[in-house]
Amino acid sequence: MTSEQSVYWGELATHHWGHRPGRFTVPAPLSAARAHELVVKAVEPFRAGTVYGALPKVRLHTSRGWLGAPGRLLPGAHDTSAERYLARAERELALPGLLLSVHRPLHLDHALWAAVRDALAGLWRTVGWPCLPVEAELTEARGFTWDRGMGAPSEHAVLLWVLEGDLEVTLWPGAEGKPIELAAAAGELLYWPDGYRSQERHAERCVTLRVHVPRAPRLAMAAVRTLLADAVHDRLGRDGSVPLLPLPAPTASDGRAPVAQVLEQVGEAAGAVMKDEHLARALRVRWAALRSAAGLDPAPPPRPTAPPAPGRRIEVVRDIVRIPDGPNRWIWAAEGHAFPVAGSAGARLAEHLVAGRNLTSSQLCRSVGADEHNTAVLALVTKLAGLRAVELLDEETRR
């Protein structure tokens, strides 16, 4: 962590994290204007109606509930700022107050995703790195009271930057059961740990970036369950359907009703997966990807990249995470994506692929005793360039 980051995050990390809410001056990783540009991009697919199961998730909340098909009430290119959009939408709604929520939109813009990731990394270097996905949410609101956090204590810690306008938050429970009142203006950050219920009051124009950090043990169980289900499905690996069973069920020789064979096979596969390395390796891969993303999920997709010509100069622009995965096996990760690298040559390559290093692909090939046309090394460079961990420099840059 740089000394500048220490000043920004020091008080929160040392005196508040996991203990008590507070307000802080931590520079926001994006402006309200950039946030609005991303919101406009994110909501475009929702103009024809709600898109279920898609990311980002978009909701327009009003004083009478959220709208399933907000259509033209969503911001468009003609709404050049959050202020103009909110005024128009409230006028067309003919209702006082609204809040537009865009959940997990950052992967649509790599530069913004990376800016938020880098900001969070400053905090994680002190309090520890999240092993479950951290989710971001952008909101634009006008005179709206949001009660969504009042139903149950939050299972997430919340980092909430006010990008524009003003925000007031009431948290329960406080000391001796009394509520805690927080307020923030543009340029300030609010934090509260998990275990609080909350109510938010957004001013006449309020733009926020909210980061949800999972803290409840139940959430870790859910993450492992998902990986286990995927591993069982891969192990069974066959088509078919669940059979229909007679009732009453036939009786086995021991007097008990037998378990349906298809369900028994799933149970056996789950037991086998738990005993082998499949699940552990999947967890290591997931951790490596999250570590390279500072937990921020989902990550932007890789960019299309052509293989470099032999001798092409490259610059390493991001740290590459490496996690051991057995003898001469490693999991490499960058920008939220992980992949395996096997063989002793991987360790020698890693010595050269350090952030800030400028070298040629030929130098990388020679470091493992290969000629400049080595396809494995060039494929690795191509993959890292696609993940934006390295940049392929053009001739003008090389000079």
C-alpha cells in the first residue's frame, strides 16, 4: 500500500473495519459523470422490458414499488447527466421520488472496473483479501427513501461512496439499541459492518457507488455448494431425465424404501468429488481469479488479441497472481481470470513477467532455453495480453 492509500484507508481499516460504522474521506474511484455514462450503457437492454437472470441487474424503484418494465423511464443518450435524467423521469412518472439501481455493471467498462478494483485493493492490503465475490452497485436517486435494508440484518459489509448530492443513513442496532445516524456529501464514503439493518434517504439529486462485501459464513457455504454441483455434473456427464417413481415405493430386503437410483448416483458422485482434488482445485482457481480482481466480480471479458510476432516488445502492466497447485504446477491469474501453467519453465517466465518490466517476446523465449518462435511462450503472451496484464507495444512505442 502506498503512503497516500494508507492515509485514505488507515482509520477505517484500523479502527472501524468489522467493528463500527463511520464516515470517511476516501477519494471515489469514478466521477458521477462517468457513473452516469455507464448507467446509460447498462440499462440499454432493459428498454424492451425486464431481462431476468442478466447482468447488470436493473431496477427502477418508485414510491409505489419497483417497475418491471420501465421502458423510456430509463436514462438514454439524451439524458446527459443524472440530474437531467432524474428530473425527466420524475416528471413523466408524476410521482415524487425515484431510485434507479444498476447492480454489478462495472464489467461493461474495463477502465472503471480497474479503477474500483485498485481502490479496493488499498483496503484489502490491510484487512485481508476477500475470498467471495465483491459486488458493486450504482444508484441514481431523487428524493427517495430506500427501506430495502430494514427487513433483516445485512450479511454484507457496505462501502458506499456518494459521488454527487447528499445521503443520510439510519442503522440499527446501535449502542444500547439506539439507531446510528450517518450523513455524507459528495466526495465522502460511508461504511457499516454486516449485522446492521439500514434505511437510506437520498436527496433531490444523489448518485452513489455501493460495494457489498460478503461476511456471513452462510455465503461461503453457498459458494462451495455451487462449485460442488458443477463438479458433480461434470463427473456424471451424461444426458437423461429423472425417472418417475411408483407410490407406494417398492420395499427393499431390509424393509426400507430404496433411494431412486439416479439420486443415489448423484450422492455417490458428490462423495467422490469431496475425496479427490477436483473441488480443492476449483476453489484454488476461484480464489486466484478473485485475488487478481480484488474480489470485484464479475470481471470484464478478455479482449481479442492476435499472437505477437517473434521479437515483439511487450510491457507488463499488471501484477500476475501465482498460486501453487502441486509439483511444478501453478495457477496464474490476472484481471479476474485464472488459468493453469505447468512445468518448471513457468517459474522462470514468472521471474521476467513483473509489473513495470519492458522486454521482448524473444527474451522471454530465451529465458526458458527456447528459440523466439516457441509457440508455448507466444501463446502465454497472447493470453496475458488478452487479459490486459501485458501490452503489446507498437513500433512507434518501441522507439
